[in-house]
Amino acid sequence: MNRELLEKPFEKEQIKQRKGSFGDMIDYVEAHAVIQRLNDAFDGNWSFEIITNEKQGEEIVVLGKLSADGVSKMQFGSKKITFNSKTGEVVCLGDDIKAAASDCLKKCSTLLGVGLHLYSDREEQPKEKDMSKMSKSKAKDTVSETQLAQIKDIRTKLGWTPKQVQDIAERMFGTRKVGELNTVMANGLIAYLQTQGDGSKDEKEAEY
């Protein structure tokens, strides 16, 4: 992994600004610049997939996974839904989902070092162990009994122990208790478990 290239500061003309939640100006780079950096660092041998996407209130929240060079990173991304100011109708939910996915890709890339310098003066730098905190702001409700039953059913079919699932929940969301997940995180865990087939425990957990 070429960390020097991944962590290389972006050029001044690549850095944009937007207004933050509290009215302050925040530096950021556009998704195409992050994609180009990943292409350069991994010679195009990387992949990004959306694990889940959900509507939470007036936001779209997605959980995505970026994989490259035998390493996978997961993070949440979000986008406020755009409504028509006159009719109150949703303008284009597809565009909002794509924007949330782009936000998610950039956050995942940050965990590989891309754009870290943009967070040097900010307290909101994404960290893997902060995923539970970040996602709780997106979904206040806790994992449902139906979701817990689904997790248990998939675990049983895979022949996994509860500890194996707890270890994966910790790696994904920073918590060792499946019962502490919220609905968004629980759906993310379910989606991940559904992708697992035959193989050893070590192979299943190697990504995280």
C-alpha cells in the first residue's frame, strides 16, 4: 500500500469549501479527486460497494465498504434529502442516494489516509471506532427483535458462534454487543453476514 501517495496533500485548486452545520467554512475535496487518488495509489485495483442505504427522517444514510490491497474499510455517509421549495415534494431521491454514496466513499478513503490533512484543524476526523457514535446520530432507534432473530438465523446457518458475530460488530461499529446496535448498523451487519459463505473464521475476519 502506497501510504505516501494516499496521504499526499491535495493541491490548493482541488480543495473546495462549504458551509458546515454551525455556519463555519469547511475544506473538502470532490469525489472525483478521491477516486483519482485511489486509482493512482492502487493502479485501479480497488472496489467500493454500498452495503445498505436507508431513509432516516429527512436524510439518506448509507453504509459502504472500500476494499484495496487486501484491506477493507467501512464507514457511513449521508445526504439531506432535497425537497422542492414550492411543492414540498422530493426532487430526485436517486441523486440524494448517489451523493450519500460519494460522501461514504470519501469517508472510507479517509481511513486509508486520503485527505487527512483537511481534518488537521477539525474535531470531526472520521475514525473507525467513531462509527457507532456517528451512526447513532443518524438513527436513534435500537436493533429490533426481528433483526436480532435474523442475525441469529444467519449465524446459525453459517455455523458461527455468537463471539464471532460480536467480534465483527466490534470491527464494523466499535461495539461488542449486537444488542447495542441501532437499526442502520444492524442492517449493515445483516448485509455483511449474508455475503459470507463457506470458509474459515480467519478468512471471514481478515477484512476487518
